Amino acid sequence: MQDRRSATRPDPLGASAGAGAGGRGLAAVLAVKDLTDAKSRLSPVLSAGARRDLVLAMMTDTVVAARAAGVDDVVVVTPDAAVAAAAAELGARAVADDDEHPSTHDSWARDGGPLNRAYARGIAAASDRSPGTRVVVLQADLPTARHDHLREVLTMSAAHSRSFVPDRSGAGTAMLILSDTADVATRFGLDSAAAHRAGGAVDLTDGDPDRWPDLRADVDTVDDLRVARALGVGTATARVLDDGSLSSLGATPTPHAS
């Protein structure tokens, strides 16, 4: 993983173009679980080691896209030392997630409680460094994300205090953008898109299921992986997935242009 992360490390100086509207800072917050039994639903096609590599690679490509879209500060909340080290190599700040233990893995998917607490910790870290900064809460497994589309979303979001982009299913949330961090409550978990909408967040896709497919393709299942490969993944993820044994998922992935 060392060479992959070094090769794709974003240039800290080159990513400063998009302090948000009105000169406000722009931070991204990601949360990554312990790598123990990472992405277990992909076990039919990937070994445990490959799944751990994939988690780190997808985080890398997500961070690279965010920095290229103009994000000034990237915060990665994690209980895992390997994830924290990878984040640091990318120029991101790692924040310890002391609430996360292997026994709580299921609750992330079931009720979102630990995940929302992790995001709150990351939002606090971003706001403490730069009061008034805008924050985009990103899923850390968006390897198809293109920086030009993400920049478009971040520009649109400046008109709203809270906005979001649903995931590919329409039920989950790929990203939540907080232009006003007075209310940092996030509602990730079961049916989070409806929960964020009910909490006053504006759906930036305006209900269009075909808008920004690359920003909505988080990867948890084999079908998600198949979709991501078809859309085109970032360089780090492509290296992990460049394996002939995955031919049943479609053509070998080609890194996307961004």
C-alpha cells in the first residue's frame, strides 16, 4: 500500500483553489472503521487482505477527489492505526474514534449511532481549526468520485445551510454538506436520505436518479463493486482491483480521468 498512497498523494498547495463561497474554508470529514473483517460482504470475491487494501485505496481516491475539488482540510475519524497512518500520508488529519470497537461493527449499519458520533467528532475537529468553515461529510468509499462533479456539488451547496447527495439506492446518503455548523447533527444509518431530508437538508439531485452517478456509488456489496468498476474508479482502487479473478464483475477497471 505504501507505493499506491505515495503515488496518489494530493499536492497540498494545489488544492487550495476552492475555499468556499465568500472565502470561507471548506473541510471534508470521513469516518473509517477498524480494518478487522473490513467490507465482509465482499468476501465472495476478495480475500481479507484485499478487502483491507481496498478500504485504504477507496479512502485514498475519495480524499484525492476532495482535495482536487477544493477542500482545504480533510479529517479522517478512525480507531485503526493503519487507517490513521494512511490518512497522514495523504496530508489528512486523523482523529481517534474511541467509541469504535470490533463488537460495534453491526451497529454502524443498523442504527448509525457510532457513525454519527464519529462524524460529530470530525466536524468538531474541522470547526475548531477553522471556525465558520463549511463541512462536507463524505462516505469514505467513493472510489468513482470525480473532482469536477464534487466541485459542482460543493458550489451548489453554498446556497443552502444543509444539503445532501443520496447514494445510488436513493435511501442512503453519499454526502451531507453543512454550510452552517451550528447544527452538526447527522442522520446516517437506515433510510438516512429520508432522515436528512426531514431534518431540513436539500437534496441536490432534485430527485434525479441519474445525476452524478460517480458521487453516489459507495461500495459495500459485490453489486456495488460491479457498478463502481463500470463507472471507472480512481488510481489507487484500480490497482487493488486489477485482478483477473474478478473477471465475472466485468472489464478490468480503468482509472477515471480525474
